Amino acid sequence: MPDSGKASRRWNAFVCPECRQVFRVPGHHDGRGVVCPGCRRMLRLPRQDESTPPLVVPIHDSSGRGRRRAEKRSEEFDETFSHKRDTPPWFRWAIVASFATVGMIVLMGSLLRGGKDDPAPPVTDAGKDPVKTPAAPEKIEKAPHFPTLEKIIQAFLDAPKAEDTIAHVRHPEITAPRIRATAETYQAPGFREAAWNLEPKRQGPGIGVIVQIQDFTERVIWLVEEDGQWKIDWESWVGWCSVPWENIRPEKPAGTLRLRVLVSPAEYFNFTFTDDFEWLCYRLRHPVSDEILFGYVRRQSELGAAFQALDAGEQAVIIEARFPEDSPTDNQLLIEAMPSATWLDTSPSP
């Protein structure tokens, strides 16, 4: 048997008209009995010596079921959608009628409302203007003596020299030497306004008023009524301490210190104070310096309860504290008392 078929065998490629599957058959095949590997449809392939007939082998079915199935499959795989059925005319008219009905309903509703959404003009008496609600005042005076207090505050803050402030402070016999010690560095803060619209702080005979000074800083200034006259508490205004704040760490003075500080909770347990179950720790700072100290209070004590009752955040208080004996550090103080929960000291000799 000649084997030239093996040497010259070629393959022909075809595309199934049903599923578009590309497949190939040997070139010498007679074209009959070929099944598409994609849709399993029997196909008839043309030979090289004949014109190209339809590839699909017709299925003769007297009932026509085969033809209908073929048409259905053709519609399912028709990529051009040429067999897509048109929308029935009655369906298109139903959609148009629905939109027209909705439009008529909206139009009728607008006509029936007429102009009810327009606000009615105010009813006024002839020749009279409409009644207007008076605006709330910017300042709310809560007591008749507030204007007097503002004059005292302004005179104190605008005083050109340190000596001129002495006339406006309380217990000048104690405060005057302290004021004169600051004469060389004194600068008048300057008064801008007092926030009388805010509720002043009150402590015993003292009133704390929030004021804005010339550089727009807001601070609390305390006034105390003594012998029928209101006076400025200078010590609370400057944050006076028994030892200047910047000297505490370098000098590490012995004995009890009376300090006006800003306190806030801290977690610095080290050296002398290591047990956080026994001690409460507070960060101590002063506005005039960047030096930070740490104060410690026994947790299970009345003083510890008083500190824990302070407002959250940083608060201005007066404390009495000292360095522990043989303390290896210069930034840890044992707090022994809190005479005031503000910077106002109402004792006879602050």
C-alpha cells in the first residue's frame, strides 16, 4: 500500500456555523460524517473538487420540529441579533400613555396649589412698622458692681509702671515689696475687654473674671472685696511662688515650698516614687518657664482624693511641697497640701 498519504497529509480548518467552533480535519477526508467538537452537530464538509455547499447536514423531519429547533438555536447564537423580535406596537403605546398620565397629574397638582407656597406678607397696622424682636445684648451684666470692677481691672492692667499698680492691689503691705522687685522687667499688660457674658468664677470673697489683654491672650484675674473695696489679687495674676520657679531645680531648697502651679495627671514613677499603687503622679509646670517638675500624693489619702476630684486636664492650683530627704533627683516633689484649687489664696498672708 502506498504511504504517500502520510508524507503529504495536510489539515484543513473549518468554522462551525452553529457554535463558531474552529476545528480541523485531514485534507484527504471525504467530508461526510464530520461532527463538530463544540456543539456535536453533524456537518458535511466540501471536497476540494466541488463548490462549497451548506456545511450543516439537513435533518428531514415531516413534523417540522427539527426546523423549529434549528431556528431557535440559530436565534440563540446569532451575534448580529438579526432575528431579534420587534416590540409589539401595543406595548410601546402603553408606555407612552403611562408617561402622559403622570405628567397630567403633576400639572393638575401645581395648578390646584395656586400660590400657597408663597409666604404671606406680614400684617401690620396702617402707618406702623412691623414689630421687631430686639437683639440680645452682647454683654450681660450679672450684678450692679461689674462696671466698677471693670474700671479697677483696666486701671491695674494699663498702669504704666509697676509702682502704679500698688494702689489697686490687696494687702499692699505684703505685696508692694514683691511688686517693686519686678520693676525693672515690668511691662503693662494692657486691657482690651472683660468677658462679662461668661459666668465669673467665685471663691469665698473673690471673683475671677476672664479678661483679654493687649496681646489678645485671655486670662483670669481675681478680685477680692476687703473693707468694702474691690482689690486685685496680684499674687494670682503673676503666679507668685515662695521660690522663683526657675530656681527650684538648681537650688533644690530645703523646707516646704508654696507654689502656684498648673497640674495634670502623669505616669512618671521612678527613683524615690516607683510604686504606682501607693502614689499618684502629677505633672507640674508654670507659665513663665519650660522647667517641668513632678509631684506625688499618696493615693489612699484625703489629699489624694482631693487631687482626683480636680477637673480633667490641666488646672491651676496652689500646693505646698518639698523635696524628700536624700532625694537623688531635682524634679520630684512630695506634695503635702493643696491650700486652694485655684491660684487665689484667701489666707491672711498669701
